[in-house]
Amino acid sequence: MARLVEITTFSDQRGNLSVLEDFQIPFPVKRIFYIYNVDKSVRGGHRHKLTFQALICLHGKCSVYNNNGTYQDIFVLDSPMKCLFLDPPDWHLIYDFEQGTILMVIASRNFDENDYIFDRYENDHFVMS
């Protein structure tokens, strides 16, 4: 089930340093990618068979709709001190990218097109406004 956590952050007059260490990430890290220069497009639109993910908005703001087949939530990622963990059953859409947004994704597996499930859950009636 998707869950939003605060990332440990140290702040002083020099700025902020946020730390997400291996013991805080509930999966082995195999891949890191980031999404940026997004227009009005919607990203995601899938879930996984095996891959766990962690989403961190390094700059800007975006929204994530999530449905795990039982629960549906909307998360707003608007700070590099927030991390959204997604489990494989979490079907998600990433949308409302503010101009200049940089979204980093940490994944438990390397890319494998056979790991993706694009079909929505039957209980999913989410429509973006």
C-alpha cells in the first residue's frame, strides 16, 4: 500500500541536506531515474508485478493518484523532504506537473517491460478535473 514518509533533513544557515539511507528504503535499489520537462501530460498509468518504487519530487510539485485494488488515494509531492513508497500492486498516475518539476524515482528492479500491468482495477473510476 502506498505510503508517504518524511525524509530526514538537516538544516542550518548553509541550506538543507536530506538523507534517505538504505535502511529506510524497504527494497534493494537497482535503478534510479528522473522525470522532468513534463508538459500537461500524465505519466505512470500502470502498476508492477514485482517492482517497488520510491518517488521524491526534487523540485516543483506534482500529484500522484494511487489505487491498490482496495484503497484509492491522492498524494501531493511538493517537497524534497517527502518520499512516496509504491508497492507493486499500486496502480498510479502522476499528473499536474508544475513547470520545472523534477521527480526522481528509485526502483527495486531494472526495467523489464514484462513487469508492467496497464489495466486499471475494476473499482477505479478516477477522473482528473
